[in-house]
Amino acid sequence: MKLTELDSELEKNQLSGFWKTRVPSHSSEAPYLWKWEPLLDGLLKASETIGIEQAERRAIRLVSPHLPIKSTSHTLQFTFSIVNPGEVARAHRHNMAAIRFVVQGKGAYTAVDGEKFPMEEGDLILTPNWTWHDHHNESEDPIIWLDGLDGPLIQSLNVLFFEDYEKDEQPITRQTGESLNRLGFARSPKENKDHLRGVPFRYAWKETYKALKTMSDGDRDPYEGALLRYVNPVTAGFTYPTMSCEIQLFKAKEKTKSHRHTSTALYHVFKGRGRTAVGEGHLEWKQGDSFVIPLWQWHSHENLADDESILFSINDRPVMEGLQLYREEAEN
Ligand SMILES: [Fe+2]
Ligand SMILES: [Fe+2]
């Protein structure tokens, strides 16, 4: 029998000979950068065009031109939301884990599982897998924040669950600041259980910035500058099982060494301007821009500002580590 005959016979029965398969390569994704100006323009226009009844859908997604799906990367996604004064984004929950990082504005809050979390510029608010959340803007001005989601990963696993709350808003059942008091540095030993999905939490920018500034030269990483992880306050592990949130500061004119790893990272420029070399090319960034560094591509950062530059980022390293797939290589 000829091999081609065997192949077509197998095919008729939904079978395929392994001799036809090549070893697949790891990634076809490419780096990409989204500039702030067209995104901000789109958000401001959306805030006029899309009414309050759709406020929770008024978000703009960053879409990589190098992917078969409409997403920022194959595992993680950035969207940006704008909420007008007096608006409420209706309560719901899903098993995608999400974060909000406040880019512009103040005087708003996100309610998560019965607690209000105030939103000021630079704050990070966690809405873990299956927690009720709704957003409120009680200030005079629109507020813009970045949503980071593990949605593409959850969807690729075909396991997405979503539920609307029976009313627009969930009841507030906890004091503001309660999560910090319960889960901060002094806490009941009973709190050590049931927090593996992550906890509703607010990392205030004031504290984050102080922590960054407290880092000494000895704490600096040759590949990352001064880098902090937003850890799960109970487990001290990654922010979520699916996503790590990080913030890093580069000193004026700082330049890092190059490395590569099997985690994918999405960055948002919170302050400053610089250049990130990725693979063969480089991305020039400034405040408000966002970019993706796909997995296993060599990259290094350079701060081009005369002052500090600050990058906020999310990555899927917890997934890679959990599945024993994390690997890293560094320039000597
Ligand atoms: Fe949501
Ligand atoms: Fe890296």
C-alpha cells in the first residue's frame, strides 16, 4: 500500500498518522505598542456616544494585529474603561480574574464582594475570580482605568462563567478599608485558608510608590530595575493563580540587561519615556502607551527620561510556573 493511500484512508475515519506532523514552534506572536493619543481620543468619544445604560460595556480593548483572536496576547488582555461622573457600571461576576489600575482621575470606587475600594491615580484594585463587582464615579470628572484580564486564557480553556447581579448595585456589607485590616500584616490564623484565587484588595499608589522609593541599589534587578510584585496578601504568592501584577521603576537613563522567558507580559507606561528592545526591533514608549512582549523573545529596557520612568505590568508567569513550563535565559 502506498503511504498516500494509507493517509487518505485514515483521514476518512478522522484519524491522522503522526508521521505527517512536525514539531510545532512555540510562538508566532510579535511585539506591539499602542499609543495613548488614539486610545484616549476613542475613550473620550465613547464617553459621549455610549450612554449610561451601557456604562459597564464602555471599554476599549487593545488588539494585537499578530493574533488570530481579538486580544492583546494569547493569555492576557488590556482594556481601558471610562466612567462619567454619577455613573454606575452594573454589578456582575465571572471566573475571569480582573484588575483595575487607575490611569487618570479620582473620586470613584469599585465595590467588590460588599466592600468599597476607593480609586485614585496609580491604585491597583483586585476583583478576583467569581467576586461581585460594580464601579461608581462620584466625582465631577470622568475617570479612566486600565482593566487587566486573564480572559483569553479562560476562554481558550472553554470554562468561562458569567453572572449578572439581580440589581444594578450590590449591597455594601463591609467597612471601607476592612480588607486591609483583616488581611494586612496582623491577621487571624483562620485567614490563611480559602484565598488561593486571590482576595479583593486595594494597593494604594501612595504606599506602592513609597515601597518603590525604599528599594536600595542592592535591591535592583539587572533585567528589571527596581521591580515590585503585588502579592496576594494572605499567601504572599502571585496576585492570582493566572496573573502576576508588577510595577517597576527605572532611574534616569537606566539601561537593563537582556533576558527572555516563557511568560508573556503586557505593560502600561505610568510615567516617563523610554525604549524596550524586543527581538530584532524596539518599541519607543512614553506615558500612557501600552505594549506587549511575547514569550521567549529577548528584551531589555532603557529609560530615556532625565527623571524616573515607571511601568505597570501583568504577566502569566504563575500559569507557566504552575504547569512546570517556566524557563528563563539571561544575557551574561
Ligand atoms: Fe467584570
Ligand atoms: Fe522580562
